[in-house]
Amino acid sequence: MKKRLYSITIKNTHADQGFSTSSSGRSLLFKPTLKKEDGYNPGELLAFSWATCLESTLRYVLEIQSLTFKTYTEVDFHMELDQGPPVGYQFYYDARLYIDTEDDALINMLVEETHQRCPISKLLQAKNIQIRGISLKKEVTQD
């Protein structure tokens, strides 16, 4: 049984060259991935989110196991042009969870449990996402 704890809608009308705004009124400035401008590109934002989620989840896993270690998380992001088919950009991520212990078996167990529990890790496995197309004309008439 699932219980919804949080819900928000993000609206983007400018692709990666403007602001995306949430239903709570907050907004983020986006920029094209290959441009050196102010703002975030979609790949960066996902890397920020995953690093934050992994570190938070790791700390929770340590807490429920009554373990105390100094930790930090890094996520590398890079983008490549995939020659296809289909031709297009591809994002790649590499996460590293640093844990202040020399016990490799413990580290591996903590990383595995963290990855299984982390909501962004679950999302990256594409098990709980949905995408639909909706006519803009129908959307406008519903307001």
C-alpha cells in the first residue's frame, strides 16, 4: 500500500533556455547543456538530485543500522552524442559513496542498500515513470 507524501507540478515553456516553474511558485533557470551561461542544464540538475538523494539515503541506512561513519557522495555527469540509431544525446552518471571504513564488505552492503532505497536510483531504473502526450488545445479548454 502506498501513501502519497508529496506532490508538485513543474511547468516548462522555454525548453532549456529559460525558467521552469513549480506549482508552489518556485523557479529554476535552465541553460543548454553545452553553453557556459548562468543556470542549470537538465543533466546537472539530475546529478545534483542524485548526489543529494544518495547521501541522504546513505545517512538513513547508517542510522537504522546504528552505524556512525563520516560520509560524502560524488556524482559525475557527462553527455555524449550517440550515433544511433536513434541519433541523439545520451547522459551518463557515475556515483561514488565515500564511507570512512576499510571494511569493503560493509561498504558494498551499504552501497547496495542505499541504491535500492534511494528514490532517484529507483527513478533511474525507469520503473516508476510515466510519459503522456496531451493536446494543448484540450489543456487550454480545461482551464
